[in-house]
Amino acid sequence: MTTTNIIVTLFGFGVIGWIVWYFWLWQGESVAAAGVAGGVQVVDVTVRGGYQPASIVAEAGRPLRLNFTRREASLCGEEVVLPDFGRRAHLPENQPVSLESLPREPGEYEFTCGMNMYKGKLIVR
């Protein structure tokens, strides 16, 4: 095996490791939902290669509004699904779309794109 083969192989393993970390292991920072008039918790979520923020903290028993804005042309991000709340929405590019729900029970709830590649987490306390 030549030095070039070793370098290319190590680089390939590095790229594979980065892909695994980015798509399956990276959690992102948690953002707490902010309250507005009427007791509704609100979080703005940008869709660009994933969800930003990918982890949202909210209070149980208070209405929650997630404002999704898709900032990419990728087909993967054109739908968001909150399976535990029975909600889904089409996300046109560069137009905010609000999804409202009432998280009654504490726990962790996943939200994904329609292809189940982009993943986010709603942490209800």
C-alpha cells in the first residue's frame, strides 16, 4: 500500500466519521420557548440542512407555536412532521409556517422532515 493510498483511506474514514456525527450524533443547542401574550410559547425554527434549533425546551400544559421558515430549495425540508401530536405541514421556501400544539405531558418528542432525514427534538418539562 502506498502513502497516497493510506492518505486517501484515512481521509475517507474521516469523511465517514463526520457524516455519522452530523446526521446521527450531533444534538445542537437547546432553545427554550419564549412566552407571549395569552401564554403561548413561541419558537422560530429555520430549516436549512436540518433544523436550527434542533432541540427545543417547552413547558407542559401551555400552548406551543413553532414557526418554521425553510431557507433552502432541498425537497427534504419541504415538509415537517410532528408524529406524536398528529401534525404535519408543507413548508414553502422563504415563507413562515406556524404549527400549534398543546404538549400536555412531559417527555421528549421528535419532529422530522417528510423523508425522516432532518430530525429535531421537543423537550417538554
